[in-house]
Amino acid sequence: VKFVYDFTEGNKDLKDLLGGKGANLAEMTNLGLPVPPGFTITTEACKTYLDSGEEPAALRDEVSAHLDALEKEMGKKLGQADNPLLVSVRSGAKFSMPGMMDTVLNIGLSDKSVQGLAKQSGDDRFAWDSYRRLIQMFGKTVLGVDGDLFEDALEAAKKSKKVTVDTELEAADLKKLVTKFKKIVKSEAGRDFPQDPREQMDLAIKAVFDSWNGDRAKLYRRQERIPHDLGTAVNICSMVFGNLGPDSGTGVAFTRDPASGHQGVYGDYLQNAQGEDVVAGIRNTVPLADLEKIDKKSYDQLMHIMETLENHYKDLCDIEFTIERGQLWMLQTRVGKRTAGAAFRIATQLVDQGLIDEAEALQRVTGAQLAQLMFPRFDEEAEAHQIGRGIAASPGAAVGKAVFDSYTAIKWSRSGEKVILIRRETNPDDLDGMIAAEGILTSRGGKTSHAAVVARGMGKTCVCGAEELEVDTKRRRLTVNGTVVEEGDVVSIDGSSGKVYLGEVPVVPSPVVEYFEGRMHAGADDADELVAAVHRIMAYADRVRRLRVRANADNAEDALRARRFGAQGIGLCRTEHMFLGDRRELVERLILADTETEREDSLKQLLPLQKRDFVELFEAMDGLPVTVRLLDPPLHEFLPDVTELSVRVALAESRKDPNENDLRLLQAVHRLHEQNPMLGLRGVRLGLVIPGLFTMQVRAIAEAAAERKNAKGDPRAEIMIPLVGTVQELEIVRDEAEQVIAEVEQATGVRLKLALGTMIELPRAALTAGQIAEAAEFFSFGTNDLTQTVWGFSRDDVEASFFTAYLEKGIFGVSPFETIDKDGVGSLVKSAADAGRATRPDLKLGVCGEHGGDPESVHFFHEVGLDYVSCSPFRIPVARLEAGRAAS
Ligand code: ADP
Ligand code: MG
Ligand code: MG
């Protein structure tokens, strides 16, 4: 095997082997762009090193051979005393990864060669500046010295000279600093700063290899689900110098605006600077456009190169460049990150430019980006007083009064106040407070902290880890840079940017939602441009997708909204909501019924109410399928809370005025109590033990359908039996249902074509799907319960209790309730789908549950051949888009 590739030997498709940076440096080299010569050590070399603890035997010789060639090409030798070649050693994995060692510049400088560099460049100051940078970077990243020690020494040097920026330090000052830095290395690392240039290089290469397994890098990979065995490449690149005076400098740029997608000149430039200076903010940069005045020739060349890169990569690129005494050098490029809005705009702009086709445009956007665009956001025009910034943990724009404990959050929100719950960090005790709050703000914890995980699960805005905020829960206030926010003061938090504001920032609705709602059309201004792009991408997606998208909706209002958002039916109508509110009393009577007549009587009264619900629903979804699930939850959910009831009964007793009904209710609550209600009397089991319940519901559906038909409508009801574990359960309920339907047909004289099917949400149902399909015309995978029962996780409890630990330990990167667990739950879905279809080839297959609107899960459902996904109305556009992406 070959472990080292010259920049002229690679290309952009070799990211696995050369890492992103190396592959793109090679690509630019081959495009004839000015890239300083160099070579890349492959990820394979790294892997061998990490596996065996030793560098592959051939590596040293290969590096020597490439270094020789580089030295010949440059006409100087690495670290040579009179005319040194200097190089940078740069890490570069397939995915860029925070927590890995980044880069050491100026490798090859030593006490001797610094003199040579001074002579070669005719610039003493520059030479000593480069040397002190080397010791600083090398000391920190290779030898593990605390970087602050160098920074402090640099600060001290500036202070004693009474200057503010590093460029004002002169050669003599820098020379002194070098001595100081070397002392720091000696005392902190227990060794001298290496004077041998090749030793410097080899140590740096090894440090890059080792950094692959740094704690932060490992954690990042677990969270982002990047495999641990990819390894990193190492790039050795000959140095060019942006710190050679005012006709030198360094900059970063985008080929178009990463915020709007507009073409133009976007970037920053810093004269007389090296490497990270631009982004580190040590001096004020100038806008890239100013480079035209500073160095017109380089500017024109850069513009030309940016155009070349865009046309070549057919996408927005970001670049790093350096100008050395009027000569432009390209140091890095990659397809650049962009905002969600820009992703949509750029994709359509590139289609218009003829650079990509529609199928490719679909791959350039994601459902997550679309979801982000659908949150309301703060008005950018409005004045806002930012007081801090944390991690954007769960998107949205939330405004409310600051509260510092859950109790107050609940109390205030009950009296109609909007509140933001502010905590140092949250724990399971804060759950009710989090539910009551508009948004959650914490000063500690990252993207997998309790606050972040739970907030995302609830779809609630959250900013976490805003470290500069000092949260004092005892005194109910927070302090940040001298500003004090007391309980009750209004704050605004932006879960998409992580920004925290004092006072109310006005919120504007998402233009994308306005568009889906039909309240806005594509036009010319900025927001309309976004809407036009979304409109076009959605049209591509709808054209190519195979999966249909339905909504989970329980009433006509939600159904109509879902239709506007593009739903092609209802995949899950939960009927339990029709048993609440003022119907509760009837349901209580049903549960308490001692005699058959009592029970029949309450069912009779429920029937017309249910029927009316269905008529409205079928009308809203006229012409589209509506899957109605018969009653699913355990009955105790319809009874009053046991504590409340007990207190009421006890009070009445002490007054010697017992309430007969309350007493019976309390008895019923006790009778119905179950240790594990989610595994208890619910779903099809209710239909089997409570005579008349399911048949009443079926009758309501059938009569509603008949009424709609008589009104010249086109109702397409599908009746779904929940929590079936064996085909026998289904057969009994189905026989009863068919009988009721026949009765209704007879009575109304209307021919009804009602489909009967089941949910697959128990492992046993999935395992016997072949048998169950004998009695079912359709399956709908209830992946919430299926995940719960396959993993043995109680969905209502685990997210707040141990999931944070699971996520932190990397057991999974994301909750299996959020994204389908392909290996476990997913494989059951697949085998059940196959078995069902083997029995009944025209079996209709769908999925309802949160996974139906989750991008990754949608791709999975496409792959296993389901017919549709069903999700909450708001997620429908996301599911449509991802279904299109999966199919294209
Ligand atoms: P990162 O992955 O953090 O971007 P880089 O390897 O790109 O790290 O290097 C960090 C900085 O050093 C960048 O600004 C880059 O342009 C600069 N740099 C890297 N190699 C050289 C070089 N050979 N000559 C001049 N500057 C360089
Ligand atoms: Mg870089
Ligand atoms: Mg269920």
C-alpha cells in the first residue's frame, strides 16, 4: 500500500483516504490553482498507527521520499540553517471535527534557521514572529502545554511595551518572547522545544494521529454518529506567509453569501497576518471587498478562482487564502455550510444557472432545514438587546418573563403569563415547569443535556449552556456582564441561534408556513424569494416521491390544515379525544355501568356525538382515506385523578355527606388500577371485554360514511384495531364490525366500502404478521408503541430519566423514539411488512407515530417499501420533502 500522496496525485473524491482537506487541496492543485506544494499522509496510515500503536514501517521512508521531492521542487531544505523550507502539518479527517488537533504552522524553524529565514526574507521581525508562533502552536497542540500560558506571556509583552496589537511588537520583543516561550515549554512539558526540524515534523504528525482519539473528538463522533474507525489524514504543506508586511495577508471567503445565497463578494481579510488570526479576532479584519483597493491584482485573481471553484464543485464553496508579497495562494476549500434558507435558494439558483438538475437540487436540502424554516422567528429588523449566547438546542423564538424554578413557572403560566424557565441545568423534577414554559434557558450543559433532550422532544424552544450567564436560583436572578435580570423581567431566547435577549423581541411568523397555509405567494422581495425556492423544491419532491404522506389528525380543523400542507389522507385519527370534555360524564357512566341497560344507554348517547365528529372529519378529507383507530388508552385515563377524588370523598365523609357517585368512581378507579397500564387493559382488549364499545364506534363510522355518501360526498373510512397481538383477537372484532356495517348498509340502503385493518405495535403482531394479514386489509405500524415494547422502554419516563446518560455514553446518538432504530425495531417492521405482503399482496402498509415525520426514518420506510407515512400536520412538508429525497 501507498501511505503518502502528493497533492498532484489525489482528487476530491478521495476523501475517505485523504480526508476532506487533503482531497480538496489535491483537487485545486489539479485545477491549476496556486496551491503551495505538499503531500498527504493517508487515513490508512493513521488507522495502522492507532491499531498497532506504531507507525507503519514503510511510512517513514515514504515521507522522506516525498519530503525530498518537495525540497527539490522548492529549492530549499526543511529547516536548513541558511535558507529553510518551512511546512505546516494539518489534520484533516473525512468530516471536519472539533476536538481534534488542528494545525501547526512554521514547522522547520529553530534557533538557527530563524536567522536564515530573517536573511531570506530580509525581515527580522517576521522571522521571530513566525518562530514564536511555532513554539506556541507546537507547545500547545503537540506537547500539550496549556495555551493560556503563552497567551498570557504575549499579553504581558504587549503591556510592557504599551502596545495593543501583536504587529506592534518588534523583532527584539519577539526574540525575548521566544526565550520566554521556550522556558514555558521546558517547565511544562519537561523537555526542550525540539531543534531538529524532522523531529518537529514527525512529532506533529503523530500528534495529529493521536488527536483522533482525544476525548472531545470521540464524544463528537458519538454524537454525530461518525464511525470511530475512519482515522484522520495529515497534510504537509509548504508554508506561504501572510505576515510578511502590509503587502501580505490572509483571508477567508465564500463564493456566495452563506446566509442568503446571493452571489457577491463575501469574506474577511487581514493584512500582515498568519493562519487563524482572521477568525481568532485578534485584530479587526476588513471586508473582502476592500482587498480590491489593497491589492487589485490578487483580488481579481481571487474572484476568478472563486468562479472556477463554484463551476467546478457546482456549489457554494468556502475558501482560505493567503497573499505573500502580492502573490495569491489557496490554502483550503470545501463545499461550505449555509443557513437553512440559503440551502433552498442556492439549490434553485444552481438549477437556474444550469449547474445542477432538479434531482440534485433535492439532495442539496434536508427536511431538518425545512423544519427549521417553519419555526416563527425574531424580527431581524427589530431592535434587540442581546445579553448572551448559548447553544442552539431546540429551535424557535420564545418570549416570556424570567422564572427560576418550576413551581413559579407553573403558577405563573396557570395565571396566563408566558414564562421562560431559567435554570443552571434542568433535571427530571423540572419537567412540569418545562412544559409550562414558553422556552428553557440554561447556563450549563450541551446538546445532549437534560434540558436539550427533553425540550427537543417536546418541540419547545431551548438555549442551553449559555456559560456567561450567572444563574442564581436562590435569589431568583441572573447576572451577565453587569446586567441583572430579576424574576419577572422579560427575556427572549432564540433556539435557532442560541442568542439571549433582554426584553421582548417581536416575533414574526415563518414565511414558509404562511406559504403552506396559502396566505403568501412567491414574489420579489427577500422572504418571497425563499418561498419561491421552497415552492419549487417541494414540487420536485412531490413529483418523484413514491411514499404518500398522511396526517395524524383527530378533528376537522387539523384535517383541513393537514390538507393545506399537502396531506393525502389521515393515517391516524385517535378517537379517545372524542371521549373527553363534556362527554366525560357519559364515559364515566359507561365505565361505572352495573347493568347491561345502563351500559347500552350511555353507549347510545355517545353514538350520535361520535357520528357527528366523523361526518365533519370525512367531509374535511373528502375523497381521501381516513384511518380511524378504535379506542386505545386504558380506561382509567378517563376517570378523575385518584388523589383528588380521595380527598373529595374524605371531605364529604367528614361532613357526613357522602356523594354516592364519587364513591362509585373511587371504587372504579381502584378496580381499574394497573401496575403497568401501558401493558394492561387497552386497545383491542377493551373491545373484547367491554361489550358494545367497539361496535358503537364502528356504527358511528359507518353511519357517518353513509350520511356523507347520501350528501354526494366521497368518504373513505378505514377502521383500525389497535394493540393486536394475535390474529384471533382481530378476527373476533372484525366479525362483529362486519356485522354492524352490514346492518348499517341495510338500514341506510347505502353500500359502504370500509376497510378493516390493524396496527402492528406489539412484537408478537410483527412476528406473526403473516397470520394477521389474513384478517387485515391494511397494517399501520405504530412505531411509538413498537419501540416501547421492543426495547422495553417506557416512553413517558425514559426521556427524562436515563436517556441523557445513554446519549452521553453514546449508546445511541439520538433517541429511538425520535429516529427509528433500524437494526431492532426497523428490522421487525421490514420482516412484518414482507410477511404481510406474502399473505396478501395488496396489503396496504403505512406507519403512524412520531417516526413518520422524522427525516431518517422516512428514508427507511421508503426503503422497506411502505405505502405511506403519517405524521402530525406540521411535519407533513418535511415528510413530503424527505420522501422525495429518498426516491430521487
Ligand atoms: P483548520 O482545519 O482549523 O481550518 P488549517 O489546516 O486549515 O486548519 O490551518 C489553520 C490556518 O493555517 C488556516 O488559516 C490556514 O489557511 C493556515 N495555513 C495552513 N497551512 C498553511 C501554509 N502552508 N501556509 C500558510 N498558512 C497556512
Ligand atoms: Mg482551515
Ligand atoms: Mg399505540
